[in-house]
Amino acid sequence: MTEQKGFPTIAKTQAVIYLAVIVVLAILPIFIKSPYTYHIFILTFVYIIATSSLRTLAISGQVSMAHAGFMSIGAYTSAVLARYLGWSPWLSMPVGALATMLVAVLVGFPFSRVRAIYFSMVSLFFGIGILSINSIFGKYTGHINGMIGIPPLFVGSRMQYYFFFLGLMVFCLIILWRFETCRIGICLKAIDQSHEVAASVGISETKFRVLAMGVSCFVVGLAGAAYAHYNMVISYSSFNLIASIDMLVYMLIGGIGSFAGPIIGTAVLFIIPELFRQLKEYTPFLYAGILLLVVFVMPNGLVGLMDQIRDLVKKEK
């Protein structure tokens, strides 16, 4: 009975914390004076969306190395529709997200039975293939120099983009949260624990993993499309293997076992380089050091460390 009463309390506490963070972020522009600071926050919001969507796949035991590639599908689809066909970005963005989801579902069927490291390897080659396909259409995507002249969402200050991406982040996180906590998310976690046991009780591994691919890639495609219209310039380097690895590192450092993990991991790893901007060339070594620390000392990530500290405080009381 104690555990049953505890769950609603935990959920309410988390909801209050999330709401408080959103309120703080909403009033933060009062104190922001620099366009560069806005830019860093906007990029943080974009990568929180992308990394959180990656975790939606990870809860079923699928670690994708092609997530930046899927992000590029949304970005390039929306950018091409807006720039060459004259579509409104507000229409081309959801179409870009739907195109990403369609590709994910199509490749999801043959990929759904591939597990663990083998899925990561297959997705790695697929991500490289996506960028290769983009290069074939270089006439529209700008080849190696990138695509320029992408119509913006707003004509004005970056504050408008700040609030737009804050709202987009909240919207996407709500979608992912609802997906994870509904029956589908529970089935995905059951598949991760034991696909044999899950199959024995009628849970279709293919069906649920394809659903996870679709939802995850819709969200990351939407983030990519929005980023394209914010930056107004996109190139292959924005969606290469390094970008996919970055998302994976953010998720692992934050903690893959918690919904808040990717959020905290991304925020921390975007803030730390800014604090040590003078040592930017050493950032990869800093990331490597933090990742090793997490692997050997904090296997549950920063969220797990926070839980341990909270438990210690409770014991002291």
C-alpha cells in the first residue's frame, strides 16, 4: 500500500519540478541581453528534443546511431519545400516530420528484429546512407557547401525563436512522455527486459518497435525542420555521425533509465563548454572524461547520482 501511495506523490513532485523549470525558462529572457546566449539556449532546446526522442528508442533496447540522419530528413524536406516550392515553413515543418516518420516506419520493419549492438551497427550504416542520398540531390541541398536561403520562421529578434523552441520542446516532451507512460511504452520496456517473455504474452516485438521508431523519428524530424528554418543554412556536417554520437553521449551522461536523463545530460553538456569557452579545443577530452566517470562511477547517469544523494539525505534525517 505504501508503494501505491508513493507513485502519485512522485508523479506530482516531478510535475511541479518540470513546471517550475518551464516558468524559470519563460521569464529568463528578461535577463538575457546577448543574441549568442539566446542561440545557445535554442540549440540546447533542439538537442533536448533530439536526445529525448533517441531515448524513446532506447527503452526498447534499440540504440540508434542514425538519429542525426533522421533529423536531416526533416530538415532538408522542410527546407526544400519552403525554398523551392514556396511553401510556408509552418506547413513544411510538419510535412518534414511526417516524411521522417514514414522513412522510419519503412526501415523499421526489417530493422525491428535486429537487437543490441547489431541494431546500432545497421543504423550506423543507414545514417551514413541518408547523408549519401542527400549528396545525390546536391543541386537542391547545396552539396558540401550546404543549403542557404532557407525561409525563416520569424523576421525579428532571437527572443521570438527562443519562445518558439521552448514551446516546441515542451510539446515534444509531452508527446514522448505520454508515449512512454501509455501501454505501448510499457510493452516496449517489457520487450527490452525479455523479448521471449513479451512474445509469450502476446506482445508483438515488430509492431511496438516500429511504433517507437515512428514516434521517435517524427519528433526528431520536427526538431530538424525547425532548426533548418531557424539557422536558414544547413549542411551535412550538422547531421553527421558526430552529431548522432553527441546525442548518445548526452543520453548516457544524463541517465538512460529516467525520462529526465536526456534533458539534464544535454543541458549540462551544453553549459559546461560555455563556461570553459577559452579551452574549446579540449572539449572532446572533457566529454570523454565525463563519460568515463559516468560509466565507472555513475552507471545510472547524473539522474541516478541525484537519486543517490536524495536517498542519503533521507537516511540522515
